[in-house]
Amino acid sequence: MRILITGGAGYVGTELTHHLAKNPDVDEIIIYDNLSRKNYNFFLEGDLPDQKVTFVEADILDTRRLKKWLDGVDVVYHLAAFVLTPFSNEKPHQFEQVNHWGTAEVSYLLEESSVSKVVYLSSASVYGLHNKITGKSEEPVPTSHYGISKYHGEKMIRRLQAEKDVYIIRSGNVYGYSRSMRFDSVINKFMFYAHYRNRVSVYGQGNQQRPFIHINRLSHFLSDLPASAVKPGVYDFVNRNMSIDQVVEGLKKVYPDLETLYISQNLVLDGVQIKLDDDVPQQYLQAGNTFEDELNKFKEAFSF
């Protein structure tokens, strides 16, 4: 089985690659990434087999090059995206260009290819911030430029459903240690500040809710999809809804002397909670480590 991962050198892509590399049924993994985040950790740590992994530095908007590398590929994971934070309203043009039209270009090429399975990593941000509990049974109403662009990307990928097995994974806010760290997501950022500054800053009142998923759960689920009994479709991949205050409470169990500063407490910030998806096999969402366990494991990854 030949697999191509757009954005494969990123936060999620790195962990996914390491999972897939252990699968004896996977013959080749093509990492197609433009390295726009300037994060080279993918290349520095781990034991990826040379004979299995091929790196291609290229952009998804370079359709001629992408078409060449899709030849003979069985499964495509489309992870490439422009990301600041999941509910960001900055740089709308870049969100639209990469996440919407870039995904459209990928879908056009996939339409003409022999690829049989397509996995698109979407986001819970497609549901917007409405201070309610929601999920895939309801029509998404994105409220950020990022969420809008990812929802448009979903529509581009959905066009392939008649001909290919298509999986759309609406992931919660991803957190946890990875070889290719991102420190702009809330839990990862708070862990860094808690460990090295012993202080975190919370905007608003701290009661705004967010959906979360640990990176190990997400990468494990994604890597199993090509050979699993999970049917093609849309999946909400979230196993925790927490307020920012609850995140801080978890941090204080790991860093008991942690100082918390509340900024602009007069702001009432919207949030969202995502229902647990009964269609996701529960071994990916239930049991395993507690939130405190996950934070302690993360803490061990810091060098001092």
C-alpha cells in the first residue's frame, strides 16, 4: 500500500507517519509538505525506515507536481492547511487560498487519480462558537475564517464520495507532546508557560468551553483507517470538552504553585461543546490516560 500525506511533516502528520511506518502492509509513505511552518523536527528524531519514507518539498497549489506524486498511490491523507489557532479571525485570504482553494485543487487531482481512500482532516471549528452542545447531526455554522475555510474544504472533498472511500474527520483542539511540536494551541501553550514561567494568562472569564483530543488518539485513529472496519463518512473526533478554567485546574495538579492571571475579565467569550460521536469506535475515545496523566507525560518531555 502506497500512502501520500499532504502536510505530513507537521504536528499531526509527524505522529501519523510514525504510526503508519510500523504497519507491514504499508510499502511507501510520501510526505508532501512545503515546510511553511519552518519546523524541521520531523527530520531529526525517530527511527523512520529509509526504504519506506519519501519526502517531497512542494505546495498543494503546485498541481503539476502533486499530480505526478499521486501516481500509484492508494490512500491520501489531506492534512495540509494554513493554521494559526482554530478560532482565528486573522489573515482571511490565506485561510481561503490554502484551506479552501488548495483543497479544491487536491480534490480535482484525486478525482482523476486511482486513489481509493481519502482522509481529510477537518476541524471542530466548523461548528463555530455558539455556547451550545452540537455535533455532526446539525448543520455546521462556522464563525471564524479558519472554520469557514475548513468547511469549504469539506465540501470540495465530499464531491469524491461517489467514486472513493472518503473520511472527513472533524478534530477537536489537538494537544500533547509530539516530535513536531505546535505551541500555539491552548493546552500546549499553557504547558510551556506553566513549566518555564510558572504563570498562565487567561483571557475573559475562563468559562468558555472548547473540544479537545490528544494527538496520540488522533494519530492512532487516522493510521488505522485504511484497514479498519470504520465506514466512510463524517466523524467528530473529540473526547473532552473543557472550559479554559478546567484546563488550568488540570495544570495546577501538575504544577501546584502555578499562577493564573485573568486578562479582560469583562469579556464574555463564546465557546462550543461537541457531542461524543457514537460512530467512532470507543477504544479511540474512552479509557486510557486521564488528563492529569497526559499532562505529566508532556511534562517529562521538557528537557529541564
